[in-house]
Amino acid sequence: MKKIEAYPNIETAMRTLDNGGRFYNLLAKANNKVITQAELGKVAGLFNDKQKMMLYLELAIRNLSPGMKSILLSKLTPELLQNYEKYRPQYLLPSAAEQNGVLGNNVILKGIPKLTDAKTELSGFVMVPIMAGKTMTMVMIPIMDKYEVYELRDEHNGEQFFIAHAKGEQKLPEQHLTIAGLIKELKPNKKGDQPSKKFLEAIYYLEG
């Protein structure tokens, strides 16, 4: 998961996003008042994952006023704006994420994460892609083998929702965070004595 900083104003946002892309993006031009996918991908640390790019963009422009946000979005290429509308994240409370979070969709949650090793609660499996020669197959592995798992509690009623990010990454600070990611499903354990449940695969976060 990557920590990002929200742009304080539209001038900073445009200066950062209208960057010309990487050196091999010959069609992207810096400072031409048009923001392309290549330019957004550069600052988001991505190449072709349009869905995750929209997570980055939504968090990065959260501090802009509605008017300034509209102006910035008008600078996106038509294709990029279409992707923004397609992948625009849901804003949910942790207590509402299990019921209202849509599998595969972008979601933004707020709260204080607490690292957990609650293996009894999280004894399910996640699907991960594995390359076998030239063929990609999906296999199930225990969630604790792939992710660091956190509880994110609703400040209003104390209900929790699980978030996770890849092992080996820097641990999340135990403070108020805004966390953006994808809703995924935790499969039941092999005995089948637990129902499937949802969790947030966290991609980006910012403080506050």
C-alpha cells in the first residue's frame, strides 16, 4: 500500500498531473492542459491498471473544492474521464462495507486500523493468480499467507471491517486514515463452517 498526499490546490494538482508521462510516452506532452492516462499512471506508480489509477486520483483531489475538482476533471482526456466515472469509488463506513460494498469495486473507508492476527476469524482463503508456464491459473491460499490484516472500526458504533495489504510492505500507523482499495471476498475455510465475507484490499492511503 502506498501513502499519498492530497493536492492542496488545483495549481499543484495540474503541475503534478500534467507531467508528460514517462520518457517513452511520446504522445503525452507536459504542461499542455490535458491529463492523459500515461501522466496519471506515472504519478500513481502504475502502468495499465485503470481501476487503481482512479483510486489514486480520487484520493489525491479530495481537498479540492467542488468547483476546482470539476475544472481538473475537465482536463482529463475523454477516455480517462470515462474511466473515472466507471471506477469512481464508493465512500462507505466500515460498518456498511460488508453489506454495501460491491465485490471488485473501488471503495474508500475511514478509521483507525489495528493490526490483527485473528486467525480464528480469518481462516479463509483468497484467490491469487499463478503463472504455470505460459498459462495463468487461479489458486486459493490462506489470507494470512498473502496479507497483513487490520481491523478498521466504525467510530460511531464500534463495528469492524477487515482491510488487508500485501506482506512485506510498511505497516499502517494506528491513527486516523483514509484508505482506498478494492472489495474482495474471503472464501470459507476447507471445512466449510464459515460463510464467505468481504474485505478491502488496500492500495492507497492518506492521513486524516
